[in-house]
Amino acid sequence: MVNHLLMISADLENLADIQPQGGCDDPNFTYLFKLRCGNCGEVTQKETCLSLNETTPSAKGKTEVHLSQKCKFCSRDGTINMITGRGRPFTQTDAETGTYAPLMLFDCRGYEPVDFVFADGWKAESLEGTKFTDIDLSGGDYADYDEKGECPVMISNVRAKFDVVNLKLVGNTQDGIQKYYEAIKIDPHYDRAYYNLGVVYSEIMQYDTTLNCYEKAAIERPMYVEAYCNMGVIYKNRGDLESAIAYV
Ligand SMILES: [Zn+2]
């Protein structure tokens, strides 16, 4: 089992962030990409279209997966499952620093996802708070005008890549998480354990859980500077500057 994390990047003009219309785990958002067979190495001619709300029984018929298909060249079975909770909006800070933001995690067996194609179903918010919906990025860019900010807004130079997620790290992380929970069970007021849990969850990009852990750490130790700083960074990366400032 290999996990591939879809990472996106773009240039933004006068926009605070972009993300799928219904948020990063939008059940209707479609992901288009090609598949490379892990057995024979052939890449499919056409893009496969996946979305969270469409599942199919696996070849063995025991579980529901998001894709189950035989390679046309070598007939090897392959499946893909989408794992929610790993994405976040792509923000202006990302654009300025040339960073990629994670969008969706794919658990792939027998296939490797390649060549993600941008399509429709995106939304964006301008620096002035104007919301733009039904954005189609299939042409590679998007331009509109923000009446409130009296300025043009633009998305251009969209790009994507799939990063292989280190499963060993994820395995060690799970062990670490277990140990901190055991420590909290023994001492429910152990501020450092909540903080460390937050750090671990942040490494595997589960930011909602991360925020929860830091908040608990800050309840146990009201002047917990590191916890507040880390919360501020997460809100900043999300483009939520108001909350970010509140924590710094
Ligand atoms: Zn094959």
C-alpha cells in the first residue's frame, strides 16, 4: 500500500485562497488524473475521474473503494481509495512562497496516480472577502473583477504533483500518538503530552485535531506560548488571518 498526496500550487492575484467548492473534502469535487500500472508500467491514455461520493465494490467484493479496475495491458487488478482530512485551502502565503498545499490523499494499490488535470468546481475568496464560485480551471487560469476591492483577481500558472507519503513515518507516528494518549490517560492534566500530540498530528497534516490538542494544552497551562504560536501558524496557513493574529 502506497499513499500519494495530491499537492497543488498556483499564482494568485488579490486572492486570499482557493479550494474546491464544498471545501477540501467536497464529496462532489472531481479529481482527474492518469494511472500508471505498478506491474507493467503502462500509463492510461485517458484521465480517470474520481470523486468522494462515488464508490464501487472492490474486485474481491468485500469493501467499497473509489476505483477498482484491471490494467488494460497486463490485467492486474488495482484499487484506489481517497482519504479525507488531509487537505487544506491553497493560500496567498503559499503562492508568495511558491509552496504546494495538500489537497487529497490517495491510498493506491497496484496503481500510481500521475498527471493531475485541473477542472471545474473551485471557489476562491478575495483579499477583501468577496467570494467567487463555480471557477473552472481547465483552461489553466481564471480572471475576474472584485467590485468590493476594486481590483482584478486572477489565478494562473496552476500546477500539481503527487507526493509519496512515507508510510514508515506514518507508522512511527501512530505509535507515538498511542503513547501520548496512554500518558494522558494516566495524567489527564499533562500539558506537554497534549502539546506533543498536536505536533505529531500536524506532521501528518491533521490540522483540526492538531488545533484541538494545542487548545487542550493551553487549558492545562494558560501561558503555553509554543501552543499559541503553533495555533497561530496553522490559522495563518489556512488564510484565517483574524484568528492567526488572535493567537500571536
Ligand atoms: Zn499493467
